[in-house]
Amino acid sequence: MQSLKAVSYLSQLVLLLSCNTYSESIVKSIDGNAGSRLFAESYAEFNEPWAMTFLPDGDLLVTEKSGSLILFNVHDRSKVLVGGVPKVAYGGQGGLGDIILHPQFSDNRWIYLSYAEQDASGKKGAVVVRAQFIHESAKPKLEKIEVIWQQKPKVPGNGHYSHRLAFSPDGRLFITSGDRQKQTPAQSWTQDLGKVIRINADGSVPSDNPFQNKGELAKTFWSIGHRNLLGIAFDRQGQLWTHEMGPRHGDEFNLTIGGDNYGWPIVSWGDHYSGIPIPDHDTRPEFNAPELYWVPTVAPSGLIIYNGDMFPKWRDNAFIGGLRSKSLVRIRIDGERAYEVERFAMSKRIREVEQGPRGSIWVLEDKKDGRLLRLTPHE
């Protein structure tokens, strides 16, 4: 475990911009002994982009929170609106969320989308659908849309949906389900708020999930006691890593083990926004403490564990975007331990991180006019 309470890294970072700051820049980190430099090229702008995934041909699918799914051609930089996207409940932190491909996408054309939906009473919750992506014509669209998971219960409010998605090496679908700012449901067996969910690709429930004696809903749970998880990824050893925002500081990076309880809202390295303290993790050793945490906050969003060739020294490192910290954070994973080793000042809130063709790193800036940036080595 590593505490960053003493000094904010932001005071140690430098961002050097070229003469054309809107299209190209050099990003330099002077954290520790790393001293890496990245070349950042701006490809496009989007309206409140939230997530992206690369297609086998190298093009991108990008979600915008208001409800648009966009097919982006990285070569001619054209955008095409994808039809058939379900209606989303847009507002606050809600809207269209994550997007990933089925592991056998080239054969079955399945994509997976998460978003916020609203019922007749005005209550809201996250939902995950799968759909076949048809883009052989000039008008790409989604067909055969199937709802495979819904947050239970729907509740008032517009925050902490989480709804990030990842496939495990054995083809199970993992979903992060936030606490919806309700806190106590994270410890409940009858609500799936504040949990990591594990289901099959068709929405059915694996019989080997860890909580088999806590009720039917709990059979979908992988882990419990989470807050707002906006990053999820598997490493090459098949270990699952997630990160979540702390309440007031205390963001966490967790090795997320099936059957474990991560303690929210009973323990945290942060405090309530009101200033009321929360007991620290080390006061309750029965809960799984984070491998890495941040005080002050970085407000993490997006996560990859890098395995490309463009940055060979960074293989098996994690990269997360920082919203509050306006940064890209590099984390070294050593077995079951994790250490922040470098931080890049990006000057904008970073919502999403993805590994691209040939091993480049791509990020999406947050909010209106958020840019899509391609990061490559700069010597």
C-alpha cells in the first residue's frame, strides 16, 4: 500500500506545448526519475465523450454522454452517427456510458453498451445491452438489441452509476455498479449497488460466482463494498484491477478478488464531504484495503493495462485518466502490488484511456469539445 498524502504530485509536473497547441503538443513528466516525454496529437473533438473502443479495422466507436454513438475514421478523421442507440437518461453523471466489443466480435458482431435509464416514476439506474453492430453501409446501426443487466433497484439521483465493462480472459462479462451515492447499499445482499458484477456474455449468471448462499441477486456479485468504480481491466495474469473515487480524497486502486469486501462505506482513506471522518482501512482489517490510494484526490476515470510494442518498457503498467488532477497516471504493477511511478500533466480532465493499434495510447478529454488525443513516444 502506498500513501500520497504528503505532497501533491501536481506541483512537480510540466506541460510543454508546441506553437500549435490545438493539434500537437509535447507532454513531459518530471516525476521521480522517470522523466518520460510523450507526443500528443489531437485527432477530433466530441461533445462530452465518455468511452471508446477500437474496431478490428482500426476505426473507433466513441460514446457521448448525451446519447450519441459515433463511428470515427482515424485515417480521414470523419464522423458518422450510429443509428439504433437506445434512449438514455441524460443528466448529472448519467447518460450513455461504456462500450466494448465481444472477444469474438469479428465473427458475431456483438458490442456491449452501458447507459442510464429512467422508469415511469423518475427513478434511474444503469443498464447494459448487447447489440450487433452493422456498418457495411454508409449508415451504421445497431440491431438485435438485448438488455442483459439492469441495476437493482432504481433510485432517485444522477450520480455514481459507474457502469464500466470488461471481459475476462475466460469470456465472462464484468460490470462495475456504483453505489448511486446511497452508500449503505454497497454492503447489502438485496441490492446490486456498490458491487462488481460477473455474468455470462448473454446475461445469464455463472454457477461458480462466489456468493451462492446470499440470495438470487447476490449470485451475480463478484465483490462488494465499492463506491464509484470508473475503471476496470485485467492484467496478463488474469488478475482483475479496478479503481474507484473516494468520498473526499481517498481514491482507490484495487486488486479485485472474487468474494472479497472492499469496505465502503464503513472504511475509507478519505472523509465525507461534510468533513465528518470515516474510519481508515487499517482499523478494520477484515475488509480488503487498496493496493494504492490517493490523498489528495486524482479523481480516476478510464483504465488500461498496457501490453503494446510502442512503449516496451511500460508493458504490464496501468494507465488511468485523472479528472480532478487533469493528468494521465502510470502505475507499475508488481504481482499483487501497485505503485504510482509517473504522472503526465494533460491540462484537461481525462475521461477515458485506451490502447490503440500498434501500441499507441489514446485518451479522451472530458466535457464539451473534449479532444481525442493519440500519445506516442517523444525522444
